[in-house]
Amino acid sequence: MLRVLVVDDSPTARALIAAMLREDDAITVAGEAVSGEEAVRMTADLRPDIVTMDIHMPKMSGFEATKQIMMATPTPIVIVSSDTTVDEVATGMRALRAGALTLLRKPPGPESADYAEACADLIETVKSMADVKVVRHFRPPAPLEPICDLGTPGSETSADDASPRITPVLDPHSADAAAWGVIALAASTGGPPAIQQVLAALPLDFPLPILVVQHIAKGFTDGFARWLDTTVPLPVRTAEPGVPLRAGQVYVAPEDGHLGVSPARLIEISAAPPIAGFRPSASFLFNSVAGVFREGTLAVIMTGMGSDGVGGLRAVKRHGGMVVAQDAATSVVFGMPGAALDAKVVDQTLGVDQIAQRIQQFTRQRTCR
């Protein structure tokens, strides 16, 4: 039996999550905690296989509880968020940096038309994340200070208005266009903090566009992009169709849409069927950029479950591009990078702290001719 500790200060939410989990005969609710302090204590006492963790609780938040658990009793943790506002998602991302594995939106009640789907998502996530081997965090990660103020959601302030960032248009018709290239990153479980670490190490004047596919729960994509935008030097936004690629701009694949580029180097968003269950798909992105940028493509396959991306990486190699895989030691889950290695489509395997340097080396080769 898979033993789950449910943490939430709301009796209604706790009862709902516990009831959903009990619908699977392979899962038992080992305990219910009403606060962060109780979550830390009960994790140490009960030794559950996995914890579902609320974010906002009195006294000790889910973020603080996650830090304490990962330092004292390392256990797989799934963050269950009550909403997808910018602040809530940012707190969830901090919890991922502290050692939590993934985010889920708090499920609706049985009267909702989405109840069955939410129940299935919760059960599938808990069962898959429980298999992840987590490690002790001996000290909490340093806090990320926002590098710009984006204003309140829905305000007139945009990322471009908030920071004097340099984003020259990449002109596909210029004589130097062939010397340019693209960076494509893809990740799943453990991806948000890993992607953030890579992007944070790139300079403000980075001269290539960067496209990102991150497998993440519904409702969190825009918040993930906004969180990145406030914590890395480069401007980050959710990709929109028809937008011309700009040097030094990071484009995150939108929710439920494949991210690609057109021959004219415009963003394309496709509603084509999921690939191996994923939309957006890493393979779709890699295939698309390889066909346009050819040897100017650097594809980076990062931490995550499954094998999404392998098919697209074959296209990158076929067109003369380069493939870098995150190594096992720094991956939360060595599924996607491991599958790429098994397929023999990887040029270099690096720790997450080395990837940004390799990206810059590739960039200099493409732009300093």
C-alpha cells in the first residue's frame, strides 16, 4: 500500500483530498496534518511514502514545512495549491527549489464536472511521484529576490516596460542570419528550478532566442513564466503565435499547445494531438527548431520522467545540431535525459550548474564568425 500524509489547514480540503486518494485501492491515507509544524512532526513519526502539501497555512507555511522535511526526513512532496495567482505560483516554485517534486491545483468538489479528471490526476501524480528517490537538503536554498517588478496581474505594466532589457529582432533575411541559432530547453519533474538555474546564469545581452517546454500541471504555465521573468536576467513570456523571435527572449510553451517555429522564424503554436501523452511536447519543439535552424540548434534535455524529447532530438542530430543532457547526479528524475542517452542522441552530459556555460560556448561559436 502507498501511504500518504495529507497536509491542509482546511478540514474540507483535507477530507476531499483524502477521499479522492482512498478511491484507489493501492493508496492509504496514513495521516492528516492541519499545519506545517504538524506536517514536519508527522512525516518524521509516520514515515509516509509521499506528502501532499498545502501552501498557505498559519504559522508555518507549506514552503517552510517542505524545507524542514527535506532537511530532516527527505520524503516525496506534492504541492497542492489553492489557486494559480502569481504570488501563489511563486511560493510553489520556491517549494520546488526546496525539494518538492511537482505542483497540483487543489481539486474541486464532487459536484464539479471536473471532479473525475481531478481525482485521476491526483492519484496518478501521487503514485508516480512516490517512486522518486529524493535526497536530503542540508540547508535551505538561498531565497530568490525578484530582479524586476512586473506590477499586479492584469495591470498595464508589461515585462518590457518594467526593465530596460535589450531584445533586438532576429532578422531571418539579413546576410548574417545563417550565423544565428536557437536554444531549446525541455524538462518535466524537477524542471522549474533547474531551468531557472540555467537561465539565471545567462547574461542580459544573450544573443539568441530561447524556447522552453516544461511539463507542468494545468493552470500553472503563465505563473511559471512570470516567476522566471522576475528571477532571471532575460525577459520571459508565454509564447504567442505569430510573434517574431527576438534575441535574448525566453518563450515558454503555452498550456495545452505545442511550441514551434516557422521558416520565417515566427512563433507557432499547434493544436496537433499530444505526442506520447504530452502537449506541449519536447519532441515537437526539437523537431520544429531543428528543421528551421538546422546546425544552429542547441537542444537541452533536462530532468523529468518518461522519454519525451527523444524523437525530436533525433531530428536535431540529423540536421547537424547539438544535444546536451542534464546528468543523473543533478536530475531529480533521470528519465528524459536517460532516454536520450540510451537513444545515443546526446553529444554531452553536464550537471545543471554547467549547462549555462555550455550554452554560452555554443552561442559564441554561432555569433562570433
